Amino acid sequence: METMAKLSAGDRGFFSRMAQVTYMNPFDPERNRILVQLAGGHADMRGEAALKIVLPEMNARIAHLEQRGFNALPRFAAADQPLMRSLFLYQIYDRYIPELDRVIEEHLRDKDAPVPLAARLITDFTKRGFTESDALHYFACFFQLRRAFRFILGSLVGRSASMQQLRFALWNNVFTNDMRAFDRVLWGRMEDFSTLLLGETGTGKGSAAAAIGRSGYIPFDRAKGRFVASFTQSFIATNLSQFPETLIESELFGHRKGAFTGAVDDHKGLFELCSRHGALFLDEIGEMTVPVQIKLLQVIQDRTFTSVGSHQIKRFAGRVIAATNKSITELRTSGRFRDDLFYRLCSDVITLPTLRQRLEEDRTELERLVGELIVRLTGKDDPHDTDLILETFKRDLPKNYPWPGNVRELEQAVRRVLLTHHYSGDLKMSSAEPHRALAGEIQAGTLNARELLSRYCALLYDRLGTIEDVARRTGLDRRTVKKYVAAAQSGDETR
């Protein structure tokens, strides 16, 4: 009778903690804490450093089992096989990370680039006791994981608390908050989960949508030696505000020749063009008329639609991602956005932070963003240019400038400084901004009680003109109001 491996208590304890880590959101602080504990490090150690300590120990423990002949899942006791399955998966994944990243780069240059690592990776799976079917599935999962990590981390720069929370939310949007459930059943059903992105103009809703849309699960076809679709074409975006009301329906659902004046040919809409492994991003969904909203509701609910002028029923199998920079509550209250459509879109609602909020949370965020923009614009990291731009902002902009155009405004500001060495800001918008900024921060829950009173008193002072009027409006003592207003104007609301 063949001997089955039984894990020692020490191995089982270590492997159990590692298995927990392998299925966690990489942007979850709790994952970092567990890795640091496993590494025996200090609380201020970063997860990447802890991982460099923990992975060699995991590999050494597995190698010790291999030396005893226990190198594949069937050689382990049934109770230990789920645990070893997780560890073998993570070990193979970690080994192929550099090659998976190279495949992503090659496909960004050529969507039809070959995938030579597939055969070797699948062989490694089968050596560990996985079936070929499982090997193909996990290869697709590994490629998805690397794409998600690249696009979520790379396209959304910043270390402020709200940006860390955003990356955490986007990862959960792609893989759910339970990657074990995703692995079991949900990887093939994510089209049923629509997403609504909220946030002011310029906060990066398009980048967030692209990160989701380019990170979907795409099966690998071993016979053809390629994935069944290219992630470079899996994401389709459209801004509904750019189309006249009469053309939005045609843009989304397509039309038959002769359906209306000017329809000289059949036209495929975006729902038909979107791959079943892709996502359709509808920006400025608040511009959609109620009749089109009803038709969109049908697509999301029944996964079917008809082109304008046609009775042929077509199917849509991709994900829907929608966004608006308007208050969704106001749109619904005024009747401009249907409640039933909102409930179909809100499988996940993600609010993107304003640049104001990010800078209040982390004062180094501006320097980090400017540095990243310099790299994108010039192709190199130039500290001199970064310092020049930051000094120009300090010289030309008022203290605590609210950046009403958010990151999009910042990008254009960087360009303008490089061209002219000046940027005076959007004064028209910034003068009307304080009330909007305060409302946004109240909604985001980023203010403590002292900051809230200071900002509110300063806003009333700008509007009413005197300390006495503010005191009467708020019911506060005049000296207290004066203190709060002074603190807000100086930017020191902690006094």
C-alpha cells in the first residue's frame, strides 16, 4: 500500500497561514500583517520585504517533503490535499511571475503574440498532480492575476489612505472578496456583476474602469496556443455625453439599414461588439434618456437587446461598468435616473477620491503624482522637473488650492508649467469650490469634529462676511468662531 504523507504540526500551521495569504486581496493591510508575522518581522516591515523571507521558507519546507517522495497531490492524505493544492498553486504562480509579466508586455505591443510559456507551465501543474483541465484553468487565472495587479497598481498612482482603499475595492470587484469562491464558481459568472463608479470630473473613473475591464478571466486554448480573446480588446469605453440624444440608442444597440434617415448601412452597436470576456464602460450615464435607460435595464436584466429598426434578439455576455460625475442621489430624486436601473447597476458602487481628499490624507501625494506624470510625459524620471513644477505650484497657487479638476487638471497643469513655467489654477472654479469640497469630505467621512467646524465656519464667513453673522447662524461664541475661521484660513485646523 502506497504511503501517504501526513504533515507535521509545524508544517501544517505554517502552510495554513500561507494558504490564507495566497487567497487574500494583495491590497489588504491584513495580508501584510500576516506576512510580517510569518517572517518574524517588525510591525513597520512592508509586505514585499516579508514575502522575500517567507517564500524561501515555504519552498524549503516543500522541498523537504519532496525529498521524502511527497511531490504531488495524490501522495498526500486526503485531509491535507486542499492545503497542499493551495501551496503548490502559489509556488508555481510565484515561479512564473516574470514570464507572465513579459507576456502582458508582448501582448500590449502585439495582441497576437505567441505564449511559449504555456506548455512548460501546464507541465509543472501536471507534475504536481493537477489535471490538464485544472492546469488550463489556473494558467488563465494566473494571467488574470498579473493583469489585474499591473493595471490596478500601475494606472492608479498614490499611497494616500483613500487610494489604498480604492485599489482594495477594485481588486474585490475583479475577484470578489472571497477568491476561493471565485476559484470554485464565480470566475465564469462575473458578467452578472455590474459596477457603478462615482466621483468628480477628473478623479480617474476611466482608469478605474479600464483596470476592471482589462482584468477579466480569459480562457486559454491549448490547441491554438493562445488565449481565446485578447485583453487588449476586451475593454470598450464610450462617453454618452458626446452623442446627441437621438444617436445614443444606435451607438449602444446598433441599427438596421434604413431604420432612420441617414442609416445607409447596418451598424453594430457597442453591446454587440463587446466580447463575452470583456466589459463595456458607459461614462456619463447620467446623460442617458429614460427610454434608453429602459432598454439598458433589459440588457442587464435579461442579457438581450435588439438593434434599432430590427426585431432580431441578440445576446450580450460582457460586463457593464457605468460612471457619472453627478450626484446619483439627485439624479434619482429628480426622476432623471430610474431606480430600477440603479439597482441593476449597483452590484458594486465605488467612489473615487478627489485630489483634495488625497492631499489632505498624505502631503507627499502631490510630489508622487507629479513625478509619475513627468515620467509619462517625458519618458524619464527627472527630479529637476518635478522640483520645478512643485515650486511653481507653491509660487502661483493659493495655499490649499482645491484642484477642482482633480488629477486631470493636475496633468494639464504639469504640461503648462513645462511649457510656460506658470500655472495660476482654475480661479473661477476654485472660488466656487469650498462648499463642494466640504460636502464631498463630509460624505467621504474624512473630517474630524474640529476640522468640520473650522471648514463650515470659514465657508459661512466667506458667504456672510462677518464673524458676528457666523456666530448667530451657528449658535457658537464669537471668539470660538473667530478661532475656527482663523484656523481654516491658515490651513491649520488642528489648533
